[in-house]
Amino acid sequence: MAGTSALHLVGQASGGVTIQVNGQTVNVNSAPDTPLLYVLRDELGLHGPRFGCGLGQCGACTVHVGDQAVRSCRVPVNSVTEPVTTLEGLASGDQLHPMQQAFINEQAAQCGYCTNGMIMQSIVLVNNNPSPSEADIRQGLATNLCRCGSHLAVIRAVQGAAAMATA
Ligand code: FES
Ligand code: FES
């Protein structure tokens, strides 16, 4: 898992907040009200989630908390009670998550800045709706912003991942 070496395992750090990230229990030193995004990126070295707006409006920072897609820029780390999964935690060994593979298959990125959020949000979308229509995908990703215009390829990727999952 990318970034694993940067994780502080419980017992190796003195912080007061303990969270589960990508299958590991980590004890973080950041102040309890620090946004989860900052903890992931700055303390744990997990750079999949991106800082875009910092206001919960662009989706670049999306991670999974439990089975929900959340905007980690708006979540204080001390409010996190369920396991966190970041982009780095999606693959199983060398096997990419089907959504990651579908984004590659469709080349569904240009600069890639939004791609973390698109993938993380799309996984939850398909988990909740295994056969989404194009309208469902558009609605589900309506607040994931892309400045490069990769939306049509993203829609194809989500459709491809959904098809893989139901094949
Ligand atoms: S950086 Fe979190 S929603 Fe934009
Ligand atoms: S690919 Fe550049 S912001 Fe979406």
C-alpha cells in the first residue's frame, strides 16, 4: 500500500486520536479538530485525496469513512469513528480496484486533480446502485468538479466498472 511506511502504528506515536486507515490502526499527533484531509496528507503521507477548495464543494478530497464517501476537508479527525479508506487502500496487492481499472481503460482523466474524488465517489455510487443509468451517474457525480472536461470519459468508466461488477 502506497504511503504505508509513513503510517504511525499505535504504540509508536503519542497523539491523542486513533483512527483506522486502510486497514491499519494509527495514532495521530494532529490537533483533534484537524481536518481528516490534512492528517491523511500531511501526517500519514497519503496523497491520493487532494486539497481543492477546502470547503466541501469540489470533491477532490473524497475518502470513504465506513461505506460513505465523505469530503475529508470538512471532517475533524476526532469525529471519525469508522474505518477510513483512501485511494491508496483500494487495490488488493497488484490488483487495482475495478473502478481504478475502468478509469484507466477509459483514460478518464486529463490533469488528474479530480480523479481521486471521482473514483472514490463512483465506488460508493455503484455500491448503492449496481446498474446506474447515465442520468444516475451524472446526478451522483454532480458536485465532483472537473476543470478539464473529463466528464464523458468518467461516465463511461463508471458504466464500465458497473458492468465488470455485474458480469
Ligand atoms: S477539497 Fe474538500 S471538497 Fe474541495
Ligand atoms: S481531469 Fe483535471 S480536474 Fe478533472
